[in-house]
Amino acid sequence: MSRKDEKSYYCNECGARYPKWLGRCEDCGQWNSIIEDIKVGGVTATGATSVEFKTISYGPARVERKFSGIDEFDRVLGGGMVPGSVVLIGGEPGIGKSTLLLQVLSALSQDYECIYVSGEESSEQIFLRAARLGANNSNIRLACETNIDIILKSLGTHSVDFLVVDSVQTLQTSSVESIPGTVTQVRASTYELINFAKTTGATVFLVGHITKDGAIAGPKTLEHMVDTVLYFEGERGKSYRILRSVKNRYGPCDELGIFEMQQQGLVGVSNPSVLFLTQRDYDVAGTMVFPGIEGTRPLLIEVQALVSRSYFTSPRRTVVGWDINRLFTILAVIESKCRISFSDKDVYLGIAGGLKISEPAGDLAVAVSLLSAKSGCIVDREICTFGEIGLTGEIRSVSRCAERIKEAEKLGFRKILLPFSSQLPQLPHVQLITVRTLAEVPMVLGLDGTKRTQ
């Protein structure tokens, strides 16, 4: 079966495809960004070759993960790097993407062939960073090139185990007539690198720029093409960085790795729960600790709330690290079921340490911090809590309760407020306080003004 030559069009800015040419992209609104994409015809379909799934087997060398020795990095990748995989790392400029990958290659270069390809910095600039990190004596091979055809041709003369390309937006191929950074160039260059990884078994790391919206620049199909997508996050004024997995074909998604930026580079934080609770040195109203789950690890997170008198017609609602729509819902449930109104108050809610949490298990911790801030009553610092709040005010059970409780016990918490329906482990040094509805919480914790919990 054969087909004629087909033509299609796509936006050079966002990658949206169209059956005919348009002057303006309907998705992103850019003018004169629609270009032609010609699919060469004359191809005869003869049928794909298939094999029985149970007959497929690979030797141990093919599927065995490789470890960098940087525990937090290996954790986010699902326990090590898979040969032939392609990993895309995005993050804001200056957040530490190049520093992290240079450290990883430096550790791997002792046993494997590692190549660092830079399209943005000169070899002198990279060497200065390597000297600061103590990686200037490593066995990394360095190349400064942006033409993907030249890069792949030179790689053919080496047996490559790990390849870093910094960044994918600087690459270009002679087969595409457009400037580097466009959708066409990024997609074509990434395809060549993916093909290289799958045929040679090399692990390829791609550094990606991000847009002002926080997404990786280039076509959205870029994230679908690669095997793993990581985001490197952090606040400029703080030394801590978070490496988050949002897609991983070889491991769990939403896995989290914590790093601290020091003079000698990024250092993994083995016990992040201690890190995020180090400044809880005195009792104050409006705080609550939440045993969350990030990826595969339990993590204790401090939720902070501030409630103040509002001088505006519409009181302010400000959120950092939490879904603001979820906050609106919790405030509505508190007012409806607990008869406590925030209609004349400004509400500020933040997650300490720059973390972003989204699991519903944090609802109860948010509600307790709001009630504490509103009443001015201090919650016992040995209490932490978790649970999902329904629209009817019931406290719903969440997954992995035992792991949350054991992590809290390890960090010295002796009382845990949690849903009544949870499956509870028996721990001799922990008092489990169960509640069925949100209306019970103010009375149990003394947040109704009748007593002050010390």
C-alpha cells in the first residue's frame, strides 16, 4: 500500500499542527509562525515484524542500572540510570543544572566513558566550574559544539556510556532550515539523540530551558519523546534545591531529591525532614507539621498560616506552595461545619522550606494551622497531623499511614491527629488521636478558645 506525498503545517513557536497554512497560530497567537512540514511519500507498507513478548530477554548488562554515587540523584531516577535512556532536566537559569550534571559525570567518569557537550559555554568557563567543584582532574571528555550532525559523527569514534548535552535549545541540524531553539530544530535534534541512545545503549542527559510559565521551552512533544523528565527547583535566596521527577518510564513519578548548594557544589540531604523542621525552636500559633509522602519517601513538612484583620472589601488570600483553590474549599468547610468565619480576615498560607505539596492528605494540617492562627491558641509541638477533608466536613483516610506515623515518631512526635478510619500500627511511644469530622478538631486540640494547649 502506497500513499502520495502529504503536506502538513505546524507552528514554529508552540508546535501546534494544522492541515493548511494560517497566518496566525490559533493556539499561541503568534503571527507568521506557521511553516510547512512535508512528509515524503512513496513508502510501501509491508507489515511490522512482531515477536512473542515472553521470548524477549536481555542480558544483565543491558538492564542493570548504573549508579553515580550521588544518592539523591539516583533516588529521583528510580534507583540508578538505565542504559539507553534519555533524561531531560529543566530549571531556571542559574539554579544549578549544569553544576549537578558536571558532578554526576565527574563521579561516573572513574568507571565509564563520559562526554560533556556544551552549546552555551566555552571550555574555559566549564573548566573554571569544574575546578571549583574539584572535578578538573576527572576523566570527562569535553566538546563545545551546537551542530548535532558533527556531534554524532564524533561520538561514533568513541564508546560512550554517558552523554550530557547543555542545552538542547542550542542544537541545530543541517537537515532543518531554521535557527536553533525553534520547535523544528529542538524536535529534530532530540530525535537524533534519542536514536543514538537507543542504538548504542548510552544514557543521555539533556538540559532544557524553561519558559516564564515554568514549563520546559520547546514543543510539548519533547517531554513525550524522552524517557524521564526532571525539574530542578529552588529559591534564589536559599541554598536548598529540589530535584523533582514528573515523568519516569523506569521508576516512580513525583520522586524528590533534596540538595544543598555549598562552596564545593551540590550536596545531597539524606534526612530532609530534619532540614525542614530545624527552625521550630519556639512555640507559635499558626503552625502545624504534616507527614507527607513525596515519591517513595515520607517527609515531614511544616505548614504555616497567618490570619490578620482585613482592610479590603475582598479579603486577601495568599498561598505559597499550596493550591489556592484547595484553600478556598477548606475555608468554606471550616465556616460551614465549625461556625468559624474568615470573611473579614486576610489569610496567608505557606509551606516552609520552599516545597510545593499537592496531596489531599495535607488538608487537615492546613485546617489546623488556620484554626490556630485565627484563635491564637498554640498547638502542642509534639503533635503532627494528616488527613483529607471532604466537603461534608468528614476526615477521610489517606494512603501509607504507617510510613507517615513511623517517620513522625523518628523525629520525636509523640501525638498524631489522624482520620478515624485509618489502618493504625501499634507504636508504644506514640499516642494516636482520631477524629471523624472537622468539627471535632477545635475541641480536641483546644483551638476553640476554651483552653490553651501548651
